[in-house]
Amino acid sequence: MSKFVSNKLGRFAELGKSLTKATTQLALEKVEDKVLKKKEEAKNLHRKMKAAKELVQSMGKLKGALMKVGQMLSITEDLILPPEVSSLFTELQRNAPAMSDADLDAVFLESFQKRPEELFKVFDREPIAAASIGQVHRAVLPSGDEVAVKVQYPEIVTAIKNDFDNLDNLKKFVTLLFPKAPNIDSYLKELKRSLAEECDYEMERKWLETFGEMAGERFPFIGIPKCYGDFSSQTVLTMEYMHGVSFSETLHYDQETKDRLGQNLYDFHNFCFYEARMLHTDPQYGNYLFQKDKIIILDFGSVRTFSREFVCDYIRLLESVEKRDLGEYKKCLLQFGFFGEDDPPALFEEHLEMVHELLMPYLREGKNSVPQSNPMEMVKGFVDKIDLRGRKSPNEEFLLLDRAHLGLYTKIKAWRSCIDWTSSMKKYWHDLPESLE
């Protein structure tokens, strides 16, 4: 097992090496043989696969910010990247390399002055999950309670700091996958903030308790594990072990069950954003388990809070889309930083029409299912008309808000759930009457 690299020079060299290989592979894609177009398309996909594999291997080894970006890409499924490529990022969630036994012991000795076997009645050293910040082990407390123990990688905080010190490489990585990406400085700032919070397991324990209390009797279909404070620290988090099936297994449920799961997931999402103004923003499939009557959310390392003002302005944006009110829509886009005052009026008009068409299925009364067409094709058609490179990114709140929305969308779309979108959403709007004046 290779040793985890946390120092700046080592991470810079490792990522730089992978970027060079991936860039070389993708550069070949520009060579086009129009006579053999079908064959060339297959070759291009093969090159993208090789480039993605280079990046995925680097992400799994380096963890930290790079692996987090990979996990964020995994929830896009085939909406943005070819399905063969996005599946590699999904695989990253399941098969990231684990830490060594010596590193595992070191974390426990620092927190509890005991090795895991001295702290727990039973401790399985083989992790059941490995992610960007830490890995999860199955264990049994002295009381006999079955628990899941999340253990943070040693020196991961230093590694993440060094990733952001190597900002040019992070930007190059994003640009390699999305050549037309705008200036992403505000998104990187938000990613840095959220990753710093994810490294604080004491903060995550508070979020687990907060969301558990919020769900309570009001949302009995949401399961959130309870924490064991005596067996937790800033780098170790011990939680109730909860049983359920993976998301892929829910796809075999009957349609009535999938409709109910979709509605329940959407209802809880709306409550969290519009009323509680805080969202669980790490919707990768590995953070969920399911029962036919329950949705279990396991990981609350990434939580975003929103000001009342932001939520009210977001409602104004949705209302302007529904009413096709171009004047109000333009004000909202400018306020959120999507476009600038110097942009031509036609750009705002085309954007409103595109977003209105995208959101129409979710603004109709009654129960509606998610269209099975790829909405990103419509977005791509709009983006192709303008040059995003160098443009300022929207407000940083949108990075994690969009991430939460995308995770919600991909689950409900895969379930083909037919649900009531407008009633679930708009009932919270009326609790903010001053926002609609």
C-alpha cells in the first residue's frame, strides 16, 4: 500500500504527471478523419476514457480536493460527460485506496490514546467505504451497539491546503474536462470553505444532530444516524450503523414505491432549503441507503446554510421564470452574478426562454414525471452561442445548491418518479410573504 502524499511538492508532481498524460490523450482528439467519422468517434471516446482513467487514479491516490471534484462529477451521470467516462468517477466512490494500518492506528492514538481494537468490542480494519476526506469502518461498541466509524486520513487538512496552493493545477484540471468553463475562482473559494468544514468531524456531529432533530416526527421517512460522542473526536466520528439497500437496488422497486421515495426526497429537500435554509449538499449515491419506506442519509460533512435574503431572491427568480417576466429575471441574474450589465438584451431573453423550457415540467400543477431527455443538451446549445471563458462565475452559494439540485434530479429521474412539484415547493413560499412583495 502506497503512502499517502500530503506535502505540496509531492502532490504537485503527482497531479502534474497525471494532467500531462491526460492532456496528451485529449489533444489527440483534435485529429479528425471525416472519411472515417464513426471510427474516429470511437477512437475519441477511447482517448477520453484513457485520460479519465489517468485522472481517476490520481484522484484516488491524492484524495482531498481532487477526489472531491471527482465525486462531484460522479453525480452528473451521463448529463455532462459521456456515460463511459462518468462511470469511472462513480467507481472512484467505491474503490478509492484505503489508508495503511499504521496510519489508522495513529489517528486513534492521537484522539483516544488507544488503538481501535482497544476502544471497540469489535473493529473491522477493512473499510466499507473510502472517500475524499476519510474512510468508514464497521465496529461494535462495548455496549453491543453496531456502529459505523468514520476515520479521517492523517494530514488530509495539510493536503487540501496544498491543493489550493496549487490553484493553477486545479484550474487546469477543471478546464481539461470542461474547456469552455468560465472563471471558476468563486467556485474554488466555496470548495475550499466546504472542504475545510468537512475536515471537522465535531462540526459534522452537530449537523447530524441538527438534521435528526429537524426530521423528527415531521419527516418519519427520513433516517439520520445518531452519534456516539464518547467514541468521536475531530478526526473520528462514530455513528449508528443503519441498514438499507444501495440506490442501484431501488431501481428494481415497483413504480408506486419509487414515486413515494421521489416525493419524500423532494419534500424534505424543499423543507430544508426554503424553511430551515440549510441543505445537505453531498448527494453522491454512497451517502444514501434506502428502505421501501425510508431514505437514510449517512454523511453530513457538507452542509450549506443560506441567508433569508438569498432564499427570498431565489424565489423571485423562480417566479420570474414562471411568469416569463424578463425585467425581474434580468434583475435576479445580475444580482446572482450570472451575467453583467454590459451583456446584450438578447442574451437575457434567450436565457429566460431556455430556463423556462427546462423548468416547465416542474412548474405545472399536479403530478408530473421528469422528462427522460438530457437537459444539458439544451444548455449546451445555449452555451455554444456565447464564450464563457474568462467570465465571472455566479455567486458561490450556487456551487453547493446546484450540486444538491443535481443529486436530487438524477435520483428522481432514474426512479421515473411522478410527483407533485409545485405544491411541495410553493407551500414554503407563503411562509415568506415579504419576499414576494
